[in-house]
Amino acid sequence: MGSFGNRLEWAQRGTSGLISRASLSNLGAQGGALGSVTLASLLVARVGGPTVVGEYALFRVLPWLFGVVFSFGLPTASAYFLAGDHSKNPDLRPTLVLMTLGGSSLGALAWLACAAPFQALFFKQVPLSIVVVMALGVITQLSTVTAKGCCQGSHDIPGANLIIVAEELWFVICFPIVVLVTHNQGIAGVVAALIISGVLATFTGWIRLAQKNFFHGFGVPSSPLVKKIAVFGGRGQLGNLLGLTNLRFDFILLGALAGPAVLGVYSIASKFAELMRLAPTALNYVLYPRFASLKRGQADAQLRSLFPRALLLTVLMTPFVAIIALFGPHLLYGEAFDGAVGPAEIITLGLSIEGAAAVASAYLLGTGRPGLNSLGMGVGAALTVGLDVLLIPRYGALGGAITSAVVYATTTITLSYIAHRIAAGEAGPDVRSGSPAQLQLDHGRDTPLRRMTDIAFALTSLLLTMPMFVLIALAVRLTTPGPILYRQVRVGRSGRLFTLFKFRSMVVNAEALGGYITTKNDNRVTRVGRLLRASKLDELPQLVNILRGEMTLVGPRPEVPYFVRWYSGNELRVLSVRPGLTGLGQLIYTGDHLNDGPSTRDVEAHYLLHQLHQKLLVDLSYLRERGFWADLVILTRTFGVIFQNSKKTLVPTSIPETSSSSLRP
């Protein structure tokens, strides 16, 4: 690795902008690879038809998945460690080689264990022996992509480009030879060509590394390095798996539900739509090691500079790719693949802003935040599974295309948001100018990771509970006059006011009739409202508040402005974080804190003197211990309280009870 410094200097000279020497060369390589894949699928389609194309698509995806999983995300991690400060450690390269051998062996064994179930689910017309032999494909695919990652991390972009083209081109060369020699035009010939071409691609990659002195000056494999690489790769691997879910869950579901023929048509649609991914993939590939070699401030500046240009690039590409997708399937593949046009156009539209995702993902990975990249991918994965299960059984390939378009756009927006918040330096609460210094907290701060978790949770929950929204809205509308939603101004983070949403559970103008505090057997609560409040279903619209960034999943409950005026200076610290959908203070002060005072004034005075400050002490204690496990305990307790209150409301005892949400209208 003595020439690492020279390669880094060359790389920095050649990759200083969006359109750079490295990105153009990688774009050419990605284009060559896509051309080879297109030609390969064309050959398979002409020889075997849509069914064999579908089986070919699955045999390309599944072995890669096994290799990456059982190597702990080695391809992603190898590029990061070779591009960063670890590059001069002589133990790094032998450690990477050892992990490649171990990961490929584990992946192959896992494939053998899954061969029979895979045949029953995906390859019903394929002999089990052919499925078994694809265990070799796990080894060759992991070895090839790891060699590619090593070239990428070593700033040998030409070498990485060579492997990118070679791993696809070798199949184009091998498949016709296998067909001519064996006269087998079915899946057996395809699998034989996949294995032979995989071996040749592996040799191409590792020979390139040898030419660049990758194996010179080896140290010894290091256990601490294995741990570091596995931890980083595991965090990044989650993003890879979630990204693969976004890209290929529809393939798997179509293969299982609709059969390989429909999957074959859909895979051709994806090939044309993936023309949109050429430039973004090239940008991501080049920018990832660049961000890894830059200092934090430089990486932030690069993100802000490259982001809008990458976004504009894919927007401008969209109409041209749409025209190609309109005529290409029929011209290249024949009438049997005319059904690919509609899905291809829909997916193309969803990829129109993909350039932004390429830059954002490269920034997050390159600056050592694979977990946040995985979280961004997770939002799309949640949508993928939900929408695919909903749409594919009914609409087939068209349903898969709609899912893909929605998921690509959502993932891009999420990754872009995360990257820009990180680059803007949002490390903690956003305290307004002039707010007291005591609003700052050393612990329990709102973080970008918490925010992305909130977004993923809110989006998934809204999708799953939408039928419940409709039923509750009808119940509120049909049982009492007035609006369906109740809106109230609350105090959020840093003292900002926001409008909190709830399903209306009380009569109209309840505050004017009896103040902010509700009591046991409060006659302002409607019959439907009593059930909604007990089950907490009236709080469901606050998922919108979470999406808008006004609330979080777990935190101090938002207060009305009237009571905030009574906060002490220390108690104002609860306003340094977003208020929560549920919180520890709300759990402790649930049913036993309510009163039947003789007047509204007495009830509010009792709350101010005996409950407000105690609840704030609980919230401050929570913030000092705030974290994943603390939030998990609160969520678990919340479901328990909801269950108990719902049970008491549905099966009333001799002593009337009220719900835990009774403090406010």
C-alpha cells in the first residue's frame, strides 16, 4: 500500500466536482454493466422465454444476499476502512481477505440449508441439484463484490470499473458458449454460465488487486479489526438489506405469488427503469470513498455543493428514459414483453429524484454513519413490505411498480433530510434566540437518529391504522355535532407553539364550559369520547404532529401555554426536547390525580399546587436517563395502561374510572 498516498492525491484531483473524471469513468462502467445485463437478459429471454428470465433474476439476487449477510456487510465496510485512516495499517488487508473467506463459506453453508425451501417457494420447476449448486454462486459473488469494494476504497476507480463491467460481461460471453456446448437452453445452462462467469469475475477482481500491490506488505489478521469491520459493516449491512428490500422484495413476492413468467416481464421493466440509476450509482460509488477521506467540514461543504446538481441531473434524465422505456421492451424483447412498458414508466417516475439519494447516502456512509443510512433505507423498506403485500396480489407487476416508485421517492426524501440535518450540525435541541440557557440538556437530547425513528414509526403507523381513522371519524361525526378533529395550541420544543391534533372526545367549546382540566365523570366527555380516551385512540392524529417534527414518540407530554407560565427556571428544561406522544409523567399521573372539585378554579388550582410540578420532576428524571431502553419500557407500560383503562371503560365497576388522557380536552 505504499502508493496509497499517490492514488489518494490523484483521486482528489479527479473527483472534485459532480461531473469529474472518476464519476464519468464509473458512469461508463455502470453503463457498460447495464448494457451487459440487458444483453444477457435478452439472450436468456430469446432462448428460454419469460419463465427462465424470472428464474435467472432470482439466481442473481439471492446468492448475493447470502454472501453479504454472512460477511457482516464486508463489501461496504472494506471500502470505508481502506479509504480512511485505517488504510496504512498492514493488518487491515489480510483481515479483509480472511473475512471474505469466512463470509463466503458461511453463506454457502446457509444456502445449502435453504436449498429445499427455496426450491419449493421460488424454483418449483428447477431440479434441487441445480439450486444446490448455486452455493458456489454465493462464494463467487461475495468474492467479486469485496474485491470491487477494496478497489473502491483504495481509490483505484479504474480497477473498480473493470470489475463492475467484468462481472456482467463474463456471463454474456459464457452463456452462448454453454448453450452451444451443452445444447441446454433452460435454467441449467443459465446456472452453469452464472457459476463459470462468477469464477472468472472473481479472478478478474483479485488479479487487479494483485497488480496494484494490494497483497504486498501484509501483516496478520487482527481480531480487533475484525470486530470494528463487522460492527461498521453490520450497521451498513442493514441499509444494504433494506435497500435490497426496496429493490427486490417485489421480485421475490412476484416470483412466489405470480410465478416466474410475470416476474420475467417485470424484471425487463426494471432493466429499462434502471437506466435512471446509472448516473446516481456512479456518483454514489465515487463520492463514498471521497467523503471518507475528507474532514468533517469539507464533507459538509461537498454535500451542500453537490446535492442540488445531482438532483437536477436525474430530473432532466427522466423524460429521455421514459421515451426509451416506452418503445424498448417491444423492440428488443418482442411482443411477449409488452406488459413491461407500464411498470417501467411508473418506476422511472419514482427514480426521478434519485440523484439526491446518491449524494446523501454517500455522505452518511463516508462520514461513518452507516446506521443513519440504514435508518433512511428502513423507511422505504417498511413501505415496500406493506404496499407490496397490499398491491401485488391484486395488480401483479403494476402493483410492484407502484410500490417501487413510492418507495424510491420516500427513501430519497428521508436520506436527504438526514444528511442535511447532520451537515447543518443539529446535535441537540433547537433553542430559540433569547431562550434561557437552562433549556439546554447534556443528556436526553433530540438526535437525528431519534427523528428518523419517529418518521419511520409515524409513516408505518399511519399506513396500518388508516382504516381505523375512517371508522373513528365516522363514529365522532355520527354521534355528536361538531368537527371530527380537536385542535389545541400546545407548547413544543424551545417554547415554540404548535397545533396539536386529536379526535374530538368532548363537546364543542369544552374549554369555555369547564376549563382545561377534566374530572371524573366530566359531563363534557361524549360517550364515544370516553372509549377513545380510555384506549388512547383519540391521540392517533398526533402521528401527523410527529411527521411534522412537532412531537416525538416518547417524551414529556406537551402542555397548554396557560400552565407553562408557572414553570420554574429548572422546569423549563423539559422544553429543550420535542414533546412526546407518550411519556413517563403521563404514565405515573394517570387516574389517581383527578378530582371532583366544586369549581373549575379549584380543580386547576389543585393541579398547579399538587400535580404539575411533581409531574415535571418525573419528566426531568426521565430526560436524565433517556435512551432506547428507557423509551422501550415506557412504550411497554403505555400499552399496559391502555389495556387496563380500556377494560375498565368497557366493563365498568361500581366506582367510575376515567382514562389516562383526561388532563386535557
